[in-house]
Amino acid sequence: MIIGLDTGAFAIAAAGLTGDREAVVHWEAVSSYLEHFPRAETKNQIYFIDRQLAFCAGGVATLDMMLDLIGRLRGTSLAKEVANALIHTPREAIHRQRADDDAIGEAQPSLSHRIVGLMEDNLDFPLSPKSLARHLGISVRTLERYCLRQFNQTPNQLYLRSRLQAARNLLFYEERDIKDIAYACGFSYPSVFTKAFTAQFGQSPSAFRQSFRETQITVRPEIVRMSRTALARVAAVQDADG
């Protein structure tokens, strides 16, 4: 069995193994995944198992999928024992990734979800408040009052925050130039993007990207521990010989 955790779906799709299956990708990486594979489809759930191929959103969802696999391979009794030992209540595969997505599948999604969804679907060419209101079937004044009441922000402020969050996700998952990410998120000038990003997150886009790269371990963690232990032993011997 091949299992893609978190962004593992990228490698599986790039290898041509996905076929007609829908993939499960961490919600932050979905837009990037669909940009790389325009014909692909994703599921908004924590994991998905189909024959010899499985996808998982990552995080705690990995535990839910593991318990499912234990149940399939060794029976539900053992799966329950493991879940109890880990003090975890298993969730079904179709459980949505985010708690605030609960209303998305409803026949009448809330206005909050419709507003945010419309903004996220139009990041590269942001809509004006007037266009947003027209698509939502409400007046501009109603949109403004609703955003202030629900989000404590104006429509433009909320839109900017959505675009900056999308840019942050692209910086984390993508290797594209910062100027290309700026354009993809609706900023005509990289300098404007850098200023807005820094004001929102407290560091520039380049500094943000560099910070998480510096924290990545490029070798196996156990090798790092072994090397540190060896260095500590050498220091102890040197002190003893002092």
C-alpha cells in the first residue's frame, strides 16, 4: 500500500499513480495542489483509503487512519484497544478537516462561509465590495455591516487578510518567486505585498520563508541525536583527562 500524508499527495500525483481517485491533502495545500494538477479533485475529509492507495491530511488525522488500517488488518477489537490506550476517540474518514467547515456541506451555507469562499475563489483578481455584494445577492451596506459584526473587519480588510493567508501558505509549500506569489494573490506590485505581509505577520515574505527553512532538519533525527551524544561523550572524556 502507498500512503500519502499531508502533501504526500503531490508525489503520488506526480508519479501518475492517482488515476481517477480524489486525493486528500492538508487544507492549507489544496489550492497549491490543484494549481499543480488542474484536472485533479480533492476531498474535504481527514483521510481516504481506496484499495492499495490512501491519502491523509496529516496531523492527528494520521492516527485516525492508522486505527482504521489496524481494524482492517487485525480486527476492530485491536483497533479499539489501541484507541483506548492512546485515549483517542476515532473519527470516520469523511470527517471534515476544519471545525469551521461544518456548514459548507449544508443546503444553505451561512453568509460567512459564502463571503469567505467567494474571496478565496477570487484571490488573483480581487472583487470590489460592490461585486462581492452582487454575487452574494445583498446590498453593499448589508455586506459591510455583516463583516463588521461577524469578523470585526471591513470587507476590504477581510479580503486582504484572506489574500495574505493564501500567500503565506504558498510561501510555505511552494518554491515560486515571491513576486509570482504576490501576483497570484492579487498584488500588482511586490513591494506592496511585502509591506502588507510584514504588517500582518511581523516579518517579510523572504524572512518568513527563510525562518522555516532554517528549522528543517536535513538528516534523520536519530542521527542528530547520536552525533550530539557522541560529542557530549567526547567532551566528558576531555574534561576527565583535563
